[in-house]
Amino acid sequence: SQQGEEDPQALSIQEGENATMNCSYKTSINNLQWYRQNSGRGLVHLILIRSNEREKHSGRLRVTLDTSKKSSSLLITASRAADTASYFCATVVRGSARQLTFGSGTQLTVLP
Amino acid sequence: GAVVSQHPSRVICKSGTSVKIECRSLDFQATTMFWYRQFPKKSLMLMATSNEGSKATYEQGVEKDKFLINHASLTLSTLTVTSAHPEDSSFYICSARDFGGGYTFGSGTRLTVV
């Protein structure tokens, strides 16, 4: 089953702009991860944020986590055309067999 | 870094035949692998958790006789779609927990049943 929802479902921006994607989840988690998927390809891990962390940075990526609201956001700054892809949040549910459960995803298109 | 090799990347088969998809961890041992299914423009849905040396754990609604999973070694898990039908056409992706505790994904298999 799906853990949560992401919004927007689709986002189209110009190169150089920032892109913000949001993810909500339903149950208590150990951590939340963000993945990127190019069309028809596998997933690439972007960043992981633990349940006791509130914000994390990696290069042009900034992730926030609000466990009280069960939500997370991914910000991509100074976007590039090569950032065009689908972005998914995924959670490891506390007490689970450690499988990842994915959100519904955001399709990001960065126009040159 | 950890690498998971998934083959084939694309397969077309006739209705009623079976198709085997392999997922191999190349530089680490994976006691647990996960199989996902993805419909076009949709998210990944967990199908089953594959455990080395024991039976796979299937998610609710996934037919275990339809989707046979074998995890006979610490580096190889296979998913066999038996008696495939057009509605089984989909993108299948495997994932393994790597030595760092993270998750490494295969590149996916596009199955088309005609």
C-alpha cells in the first residue's frame, strides 16, 4: 500500500528557478528518503532524513521533515534541465520489515 | 558504491508464457530484496519481500502463485511471472538493502505481454 501523497503531481518550471515538492505520510517512521527516477529507469537515492532531524542539505537539495505534521519537503535550488525526472518520497515504517513505502511522486519538468 | 543488476531491461512475451526477471547484487550480499511494480506515471507498489533461504513475504492482493519469487543465494533473487497475461504488463523494479543500510535499486524491467 502507498504510504502517502505528494504534491504537486506535476510541476513545470524554468531553468534557474527553485522547485519545491511536498510529501505527506501516514504512520510513524524511522526515516524518510527522497528518490529520483528518470523515465523508464530505476531509482536513484538522493537524500535521507532521520525522524529526529528537521532539515538536511546536500548540494542543491534541501529536505525538511515535520514529524508532527507527518510531512516533508524537497527543495531543488537553481534547477537545471537535467533535473527533469519524477521524484518520490519513501519511508521506512517503524516496526516494519524495513521495506520502503513510496509516495505518489511528483513529475518535475525543467524547461531550458 | 553498491550496485544491483537487473535483467532483462525489456521483455516481450506471449500470453500464457512465463517470464523470469533476475536481480543480482554485484558487490554486496543482500539477505533481503524487495520487488516493486510500477504502472505508467504511477508510484512504486511493493509486491513482495524476498528473503534468502526462506519463503518470500507477499503484500496483500499479490498472487504468490502468479509471481514466484526465489532468493536462493545472498546475491540473487528472481521474480517469475507465470502464465503471463496482458494485464501483467508493467515495469518491475527490484531493490536490495546494501552494506550501508541503504537501498539500491535495479534499473527495472519493462514487461510487455502480447
